[in-house]
Amino acid sequence: MSKPREGGAPAPSLPSRARALADAGAWADVSALLGRHRESIRPHAPTATLYAESLVRTGRASEARTWLESIVPAITRDRSSLRRATVLTGAAYFELGDLASARRWFHDTLELAREDGDEPLVARAMNNLGAVENVQGRRAEAIANYQLAAAAHQRMGSARGLAECYHNMAITFRDLSQLDNADELEQRCVEFARDLPDPRLVALARLGRAEIALRRGDAALAEASARRVARDFANGGDPVREADALRLAGVACTTLGRFDDARQLLDEAVDRTRQHGALLNQAESLRARAELSAAVGRLDDARTDAASALRLFEELRAIDDAAKLTRWIEGLPVE
Amino acid sequence: MLLPLSDSFLEIWHSMANECGLVLESVAAEDTPHGRRALLVIAAGGVEDRLAAATRALRERTDAPLAAVGALPDHRVAAAVVRAGANDYFALPDDLELLKSWVRDGAERLRLRDQGRRFAEGEARKYRFEGILGSSPALEAALARASRVIPYPAVTVLITGETGTGKELLARAIHYDGPRATGPFVDVNCAALPEHLLESELFGHEKGAFTDARAAKPGLFEMANEGTIFLDEIGHLDPSLQGKLLRALQERTIRRVGGTRSLPVDVRVIAATHVDLEAAVRAGTFREDLFYRLNVMPLALPPLRERGPDIIPIARHLLARFAADYDKPVPVLTARAERQLVGREWPGNIRELRNVVERAMILCETGTIDAADLEADVPARRATRGSLPFPARLADIVTAAVVLSLEATGGNKSEAARRLGITRPRLQRLLDHQGEDGEGGSDE
């Protein structure tokens, strides 16, 4: 078998058309267009990699992984495509929940990016490694990677990279209950995101701060902040994140003993997440509503919502959440 | 920049430059390309025998990225032009996509260089030395001292002060007002990581240095090269790392974990701590030689309670800033509110003042902030100020104690558990279950 020619374009207009669609963010169209020419683009590294990216970005991680594993060994000279294909393989494994493989591929990405002086990819790989460590509960390792990613973004002067990295690091510090550090980092994220400007990232960081306020026990601040963020997400046309903010406001109202307000907010959050098929957010909203029902003595409602949330957590393989919720259900008083 | 040696491929250069957001400029063989903000392409379809000489001549006058392009897919041509100084050789039409990829990568690098410069300019505006608010004598003394160190990029600085007094802000002002402003400012929280991770984080590691070291990795010192490294919470540094930091400061070189080579680093070190390092030296937990090496230019930031006249101007400044951030009119502080602000102890210093003012702004619905708006009944926040909530639910007191211990130990769970007199697993259970660890709360 002859060695595939990495640089030769199979059909002159196809790569350009696909690239234009990708630049416009039309990833489903990229995937549909290139999917029709799978075999002809296979030896053409940049286009084959673009197809893989379209699969990852449209949630078809399993197909992306299979495709990437078939094209990566043939990419030898086109280092740019090789680097992109490598990080995409890591991303596909991450989406599929195979964290050990994701970690291995992100390490390979890091090595390639360093060899080639591709600083944005160095930063991205370290950020991804931080995310893997965080999901695996290795928080110190996650912070170590995020700190290196932040330094790389700082070297490049990437305000967006810094904002995203600080937000990720804040989540890890929040999980470690280091709330002052977490809040400080979310504030930095807000500053950079506002300068970009990226209202969505500002809102995400503010939602993070609302969560921190709630953990500090400042439910009044958490509620006001979360309601404001919900409006920002609504204005930005992001109903799923709006629902997440409503959920947090609802939890804050439960803490404050304003149960009617809490019920209204949580009903809305559950409906909204159900409507948009956001399973993790739906599970979290159902769990919050179960806790509200338990607080007001509606134990049957609490059990029903908790059971629905548990099914979703199990479906999503959110093992920690499922285990904690199981214990919570077992702890409900018997009527 | 394009140096055409023949008229082959002329039709592709304009569209390629356009696609990558570059301006196409043709140069003659005898021209000297100016600056480094360019990608050079020598195109020689049909006259590949002239490529190596043209490449060598151009390379002598510039170190910008350079690609040679011909029509012959011949290894000998490729080897000759690369030996002559080209970064790569592309044979068209087969390598057209590879060439586009090379140009795209190069364009991205040029864009990054511009981005880095703009970022540094923006940060310099944000962290202007004159932008530090306050006129109290204690602060002015610290700032006057700091301003003397700014022009000397190799001088190490030690900033001391309680938590929240603005140590990092001052470090950034020193960096961005000084000759290293266009270099990176890398900040490290020394308390955030356990010793074994921090060593590799600071100094990097070589491939195979430990089980997880799949590839060589530069550390933060290398990433801060030509800039500043800010070592926050230096008082938490483990003794074995103190020795390595001392060597880095003395010799201006670092050695990666598992490495044998000394790598030179050109970095200004600014260290900060809220710990009394002299006391730590006396107690034997901090090396005396490192202390003296760090203490070249000590800067002590005063706590907010010693900056009475600064409190209201800072509060008003923050109110105006948050009003803009949250798109609200600037609220008025009542006289009672001002008295309350001035009369408080502020153990969390400016960070605490900022949080209190921001909270009041978010909750404010009347356009006026009164004394009551500056209060918050927050168990965990009170805990971080050094006291536990009481009276309160037992679970709240326990949560606050855990949070307080974690903050005090920089997140070190083992140490926090030791200070609380419980096991690490029990501390984890208390964290997971918000102050409740099940019946009996056994430590075993």
C-alpha cells in the first residue's frame, strides 16, 4: 500500500468550503459535508482533522475517537494537523469518560506542542490536563496544571485563556473549600472576561461567586447574584445556564426559608432543563427541589424528585453525586 | 513577504495571504526584510537550482520564519534549502495544503506577538503605580520605598503584610511599571500545592524524573523568563524547597527535577508573606540565609485599620467601580455607614472592604447604603476572620471550623485535620456533608 499523501487536496473546493463553515461555527454542517467524503479526505490530514473536530464539537465523541485513531498514525509530516488531531483524540476520550486515555493523549499533545513551540496548544493541553485531574478528584494536581496553563496564557497575553483558566481553578479551589482563593480567582476571571468582552464568561464567573457565597452561608447575596446572572444568561440566549442560575437562586431561597419563592424558581429550572435536554442540570435541579420538598415535609415529592435525579446521575456516570444522593434518600424519615 | 524567483504559482499568493489575514508584499533578492513581523516565502517554481543560494543570502539578513517553495518533490532540493537556512521546503502542488498550514501557523504566531504586546500595555494601565489608592503615611512610606526598586529588574523584593493588604497588587505594579513590563508576570501560590508538586511546578522536571513524568516539562521559573515570578505565601515553603529557591536566587540558574543541567533564568523574584519570617527563622522553620537573600528590599504594607483616612476614599472608589460593573447608579453612603466603615477592625483588610462594599452594592435597591447594609450574618465568612459563629447550629460551627483550618493551612487537609485533632478522612466527611459526618462521627 502506498503511503498516503498528507498534503494533496482530494477535491480542490472541499477543504475551503469546510474551513469556511468551521470559521462560521457551523460545525454540524462541517460534519455533514465532510462525512459525505470520508474516504476521499482520509489521506488529507488538515481536512480529516477538521472532520474529527466537527464530530467532537457536535457531541459525536465515539465516532470522533474511531476516526482519529484511524488517521493519526498516517500523519507524519503535517505537524500542525498532528498536534490538532492529538488534542482532539484526548478531548474525545474525555467526553467518553475514559480519563486515563484522555490524560495520555493530552500529555502527548503537550509534548508535541512544546517541541513545535505551539504556545496556545501548550496552554490548552495543560488546562485540559487540569480538568482531567479535577474530575478524578486529584485537586492538587489539577491546580498544578492550571497554574502552568495560566503562566503560559500570561506569556502569550491571552486574556481569554487566563479568564477560562482562572474560572476552572476557582472551581477546584471551591471543591477544596478554599473559598477565599476561589472567590479571588472568579473575580480575576470577571475582570479579564469583561475586558474581552465576553458576557457569557462574566456570567459564568459570577454564578461561581454566587455558589461561593452560598457555601459561605450568605444566602441573601447568593440569591441576588444568581437572579442577576439568570437575567444575563436569558439576555444572552442561554436557557440551560439560565436554568442553572435559577436553581442556585432556588437553593438560596430554601436556605432563607422562603419556600414559595424557592418552589417557583426550582420548578422553572426543572422545566427549562427538561425542555432543553440538559441532563446534568436537570438532575441538579431535581435534587434541589427534592431537598426543598424534604424541608417543608413533602416527603413523597422529595422521594420522587430524588429518584429521578438519581437515575439521571447514574445515566451520566456521575458516581459521587449518585452515591451522595442515595445516602440522602436513605436518610429521609419514614412516614 | 514574497521573494519570487520565477513567475510560477503567482496566482496563489494573494488568496493565501488573504485567507490568513496577512498583507502580501513582494521583495527583491537584494532587499533587506525589515523587522521580525513577517513570514518570508521564496518561490522558485522551475528554477529550484537557485533556491539554496537565495535562501542563504536572505537568511544572512533576517531571522524571520522562512519557507522555500518549488515544484520539484525532491529530497535533495529540500535538504539543500533547509541547510541554507529555510525552516521548511514545500513542493507544489502536492504540498499546497501543508504550505497553507505553515503560513496559517506563522500568521498565528505573529498575531500572538501583537497580542502579548497589547496585553502587557493593558495590564500596565490597570496596575499603574499611581493607581494605588491611599495617602496614609504608612502606605506612602511603603510605596516610596517600592518606587526606588522599580528601575532595577534584578533586585529581589519581599512584601510583607496581613492577608488582603494588597501585596499582589503592589507586586504587579512593580512589574508593570518597570523594565520587565513586556515580559510575563507569573504568580504562584506556594501554599496551594504539596511539596512534591510544588518543586516540579517551580523548577520543572525532565522526562522520567518520576512515575508520572511522561515528558520533560519546564517549570514556572522558566516560564517567567525575562519577567517576574511572584511567590505568594513564601512562608509556607517547605524547608527542602527553601534550599532550592536559595540556589536559584544566588546562581540565577535552576535545575529541573531529575535533571543534571543548570538552566539560566533571567527573572525578578518578588516574594510575599503574611507570616513573620524573622520569627520563623528564630523558630527554625525558615532558612536564615534565604530570608536575608529575599529581604534585599523589604516592603511592609500596613493593615487597613492603620489607614483610617484611606477607608472612605477606597470605599467610594469601589462603589463607583462596582456601579459600573453591575450597571447601577452609584449609591450614596450615609454618615452612619461611613462611621461604621471607619470604626471596623478589618481583619481581612482591603479584600474584606471590597467584598463588603460589593455585597452592599448588589443588594442595594434604594440608591443609599446605610450601616445595616454593610452587615452580613455569614458563618463561614466570620470563621475566616478568625472566630467561630456562636450561637449557631452545631453543623455551622463545625463547617466554619473546617473552613477556617483549611484557609489557615493553605488547603492542606492533613495539616488542617491535625490542627482540629481529627483524622483526614473525618475532615473529608465533614466537608462532604457540610459539618455533619453521620452518627457518632467516628474518627476511626
